[in-house]
Amino acid sequence: MWGKRADVIVRTEAPFNAEPPPTLLAANEITPVEAFYARNHGLFPDIAPGQWRLDVGGLVDTPMTLTLDRLTTGFDHHTVVATLACAGNRRAELLRARPIPGKDPWEHGAISTAAWCGVRLADVLDAAGVYRRDGLHVEFLAPDIAAEARPAQAYGSSIPLEKAMSHEVLLAWQMNGQPLPRAHGGPVRAVVPGYIGARSVKWITAVTVRDHPSHNYFQEVDYRILPPDADPDTAAVGDGIPLSRLPLNCDILAPTGGDRIGAGEVVLRGWAMAGDGQGIGRVDVSIDGGHTWRQAQLHTARSKWAWSLWSLSVDVVPGPLSITARAWDDTGMTQPESPASLWNPRGYGNNAYSRVDVRVM
Ligand code: MTE
């Protein structure tokens, strides 16, 4: 479906939501397009490259409408290797603490890494004569309608102008050297490295500079950490903490929970990433429930905006085996210990220690 491999786990067909098996993520620094996770709130718009237009307006001197031709020929091209992670990744572990009705139980795979090629949003905003004041925000809008929003509306989001002007934020039309597929926002999407995936708006058709964050449902209501006792169905506009920068996080990708593995040497694999471009200091792994820890080997990240894959070879004996991993960033911060302590009504932002239980035969 939509060019994905047969072994991706489809959460919903329409809108299309799917995650790759964790071992496939672990095997590739750059996720193949046919395995890259897909997270959608509506049906895919079908925009022919020749029909695509981008309106750039709001607090700018010269509003413009760009065609794909003008975007690709009028500005310098840049490639950024960046990991996209959905705020709902690892929700399944929160669900084990308490139910979260109506939300997909993403396991380990609502995260993937690609080489994105496009132009810097900053260059486009500069060409439009963007106002340079503190406190401005850049809103992205797309044509896909999200029925779950209240009221139903087209998908949108915003990021602070300061982030929008940074070098890593792209308007991208290529993914891993291929034209951006329709499933991932083709012809053109925003790519906002270091922020939750929700801000990387696909099929982008408008960029508007405003003196407030977007009033779109996915900025003002959803993608927020509500207090544990809040009712998401009655939460008011502006309730909760809006998510933007990704927190320090890591996960175990191989083996997978419930696996049966052979005794002897086994290579444990996973990823780690620090918040908004920060570096990873270390990844610790325990196979005795956190009594003792060993340091995993960190593989060099492809960029400041990409995950670091890690691995560790351990010897295991028959019986139940519980594997725990935790990352530290280069400021000495580590992750919270338990997913239960992070439970929130919409199930976002799980960055607790990662734990996988397997049986050694
Ligand atoms: N953009 C539009 N227009 N519509 C969407 O539903 N989903 C967002 C974001 N951009 C979405 C969107 C979310 S929640 C995520 S996590 C990422 O796209 C996922 O990008 P992907 O499907 O390319 O992996």
C-alpha cells in the first residue's frame, strides 16, 4: 500500500498510518522510503507538480506565490539528513499504564530518518522580506482535511520564526534522492528537524508569518501534554503544554519485545537522539533490571539532526531477559525512568527508559 513494504505494520488504512518493524529501522542509518513511517490525519491530496503553488504572506514586505519551478530554480539547494519522530511514538508503553481511547498504539516505529533535499525556508522568507521581530511565528497550511479535528479542518501547524530562520528547516521536494512521494507530502513539504513530526507539514501550500502561533487545531488543541486528570474531549483551546522540540530519547529496536532468541552472544541495537540538535553523551544498557549498566557503542550520526544508532554485544543465558536502555545528552541529562510517570491523556512525549522483554532459549 502506498509503495510501502509488505512487512510494515498498518495501523489504519484511511487515513494511512503505518510503522516499520523495529529491526528494519535498526538495520539502516537512513530509512528506505518504502519503510519510512507514515502518519496522517486526512486523505492524501493529489497535487500535480505543475499545479502546486506556495503562498508566502503575512508579516512580510512582499507576499509571493511560488511555483515548483520557481522554488527549485530560484534558491540554493540543501540536503539535510534528519530524523522525523511522531510525538505519539512509543505510545504503546504509556497504554500499558492506563488506556488512551481513540489513539493509535504506536510501538517503536513512528520514527524514521531520511536525507531531505530542498531549499531553506529562511531563504524563501528573506526573499519575501520577512519582518524580523521577536515573538513571531510561521504558520504552515496544507489542503488535507482532518475529520477528527474540531471543527473538521485542513491540517496546519506553526513554528517560532527563530526556528524557521535556522539553516536546517527546509521546504523539501526530495527524500533519499527521489522525488518526494505523495504519501510523504509530495510535491513539497516542510521539514523541521529537531521538532516533533507534526510540525513538518506535508503538501504545504501556504507559509504565513504571524504575531501568534497558528490557530489550527493541531497547534492549539492537539499535540499538547494535558495534565493526567484532564478530559481530552472537553479540553479547551490552549490547554496543556504545546509540543515542539523533541526531548532526549532512545529506544531498543532489536531484539523486539516477545522475541525468542538463542543463548550466547546477541547484539542489542537501538537509537538515541538528544533534544533539538543537542549531542548524545552516552547510552547505557542493562540486562539485569538496572542493577548494572554497560555502555553501548554509539555509531556516528549522519548529522546533528539525525539519530545515533547504537549497538552492544552481550552474552545471554536461557530464561527470561529484560533489556533496558537509557541515553544521556552532552549536558549530563538523562531520561525519566518509567513510562507510567509520563502518562498523559493523549499519549504524547514518551521518552522514558526503553525496556524490552524477551525469552532466551
Ligand atoms: N502534514 C499534513 N498535511 N497532514 C498530516 O496529517 N501529519 C504530521 C506531519 N505532517 C501530517 C502532516 C505528523 S503528525 C507527522 S508525525 C509527520 O507528518 C509524519 O510524516 P510522514 O508521514 O512523512 O512520516
